[in-house]
Amino acid sequence: MALLMFTAVCCAAPVGNAISAYVALQSAQDDSGIAEGGSSADIPARMLMAYKKAVQLVGTHVPKCRGMRWPVLAGIAKVESNHATGHGIAASGDIRPRIYGLLLNGSGAGGNTTAFPDTDGGRWDGTASGERAVGPFQFLPSTWHGVGKDANGDQVADPHNADDAALGAAIYLCGNGRDLTKRAQLKAAIFQYNHSSAYVANVLGWIDQYTAAATGPDLGGVSGTVRTVINAALAQRGVPYSWGGGNAQGPSYGICCSPSGKSGTRIKGFDCSGLTTYAYAKVGIRLPRTAAAQAGVGRRIPASLGAGALKPGDLVFYAYAPGRDSTIYHVGIYLGGGQMVNAARPGTMVRLDAVDAMSGYAGGARLL
């Protein structure tokens, strides 16, 4: 199987010929990528219908698959094509104009260094001079040949059709019968889709956010100042990440530069500690500006107690060397149910994430 090599931020990463060459290449060049916004409301109704239909049909093709949910498909499609936003989606599910990725001819454009020979005579990708990813789920024609199925009943398996493409993606992610309720197997499925750890983290973030949007955070037992803090943070979902951005007054332009070289000077938004500073300012609590310094405020909750010791409103910390607070690099606000409000990294938005979405869990702090 041929692999496409390119840089993601500043590290080389292989992308399988499965799918997502287009978006991976775009992400290598663009801090914000195409994955912007973020709730179930940003999914066109016809696309959401396709995702839900695929969940119903996938068991016919992969009977042993467990845990396929529409947020899983939505997370992939968000990163791959932004749910085909800007394209017409017919009642039949056909998407026009068609969505094409870059021609993978080894030209070097966008990090494209490996040529992929044509496999479909241009039937799906519109050219016989090579391959390019197609449709809302960005399949290469060679991969579509193995997973493409007719889901809308027109007797054609078309990667440019929302129903067909969503079902093909569900089949591909299910593999030989994965249990996608298990985080490790879900990560493996996404990694198979695109062999990039950064891609996996990004898609997981959207899956968690769409899952949360579908169910909503359970704040029934949260009241008073804690609820004020959480609501302030939740209201910032969809605001861009900006390195050094955010303060007690709200989003602001950031500074240069993050460890990966990303500048926030032209992005009005929040970084992780900027978001927590803003949310806690709503109840009159002034926090230090950095995540490591914020760990010294309030009652510390040791990592050894596990995430089960956290309560809604607690700060959640992550460290390069857990146990040494001087190495804390990240902070979020715990919601309950294993979720947090998170300004994760350059190129993302404020969103809901699982507590285990970040590495190096270092406990929490209770301020209220």
C-alpha cells in the first residue's frame, strides 16, 4: 500500500491511501484548517440524516461492529469537508459541485511528494492522470472500490453522495468488527483513516463535542457560582484558540509564538489559561495567567485520586511530568461526566473534550 508523506505542523507523518489526503495537506499549511465552528447545529440537516442512516445500515455490512454513532461520522466529516458546507445537497444526497482534493502526483504542492496512479479512469475524481480524494469523506477512488456501498437506493455506490459516502466511512471505520465504545479501538479506527496523531486528536475532539451537543452536559446538580463559571466557559464554544489570547474581559488577540511556532497575534480568541481566567472572573476570582501558576490556587486535587475525584467547576491540569507542577502545560474546566470545556491547541476552537483527550493528567484544583 502506497503512503503519502507530508508535514503536519512541523513533523513528518504518513497518510494511508485510505482517505483524507486533502485535509491533511490543508492542515499542514493552515493554522485554522477547515474545521471551524462546533455544535450539532453546524451540520446541514441532510448530512446529519446521512450520518444517522449510515449508523442504521452499517450492521448489515459489518455485523460484528459495535458502537458506531453519528457523532463519530460527524467528527470525520467535519475535519474532511466541513460537512460539505458551501455545496448543494439534493434530497437524494447527491452533492454538487463535487468535492475534490489535490491531485496526488508528487508535484510537491502542499507537501504532496508521492504520486498515486489512477485507479478509476477519472470516474470519481475527474481525472485519469492520477488520484485525488473525493466527496465529503475524502475517499481515494482505490479505497472507495473496497468499501463503497449504495445507501440511497439508486443502485450506484457514489462517494459524492452523502448517504453512500457516510455508509462507506462507517464500514471503513468498523474494520472487521471493532468495538468503537472502547476509546482505544476508536482511536485505532481514526488512525487507520489518517495515519497522524494530530489528526486523531482533532477528530476525537469533534466527536466528543458532537456527542456532548447531542446529549448536553448534565448540569442539573450544579448551581450558584459554579454554574456561573461553567456557563461562562460553555458560552465560548466555537471561539478560536489563540496562543496567549484571552483575559478576564473576554477573547483577545494573542502573542507569538507557541512551542510549535504558531502565532496568536492575528487570532482573537483564548488559549487554555485565558479561558479559565475569563470564566472565573465572572465570579470575582482573579487567576494567574499561566496554567502552571493556576495550579497553586485553591485546594489541590492530586492526580493519584483519579479523575473521579473531580467536581464540576474544578480546574483540570496536564503536565509533561505529572507530579511536578512546574511542568504543567495545560488547563481546562471540568463539567462532570468525564468532560471538560477546553481550549486545546492552535488550529482548534473552544470545545468540549473528554478529560483523557489530553496527555499527562496532573489532577485538579477546587476554587469554589
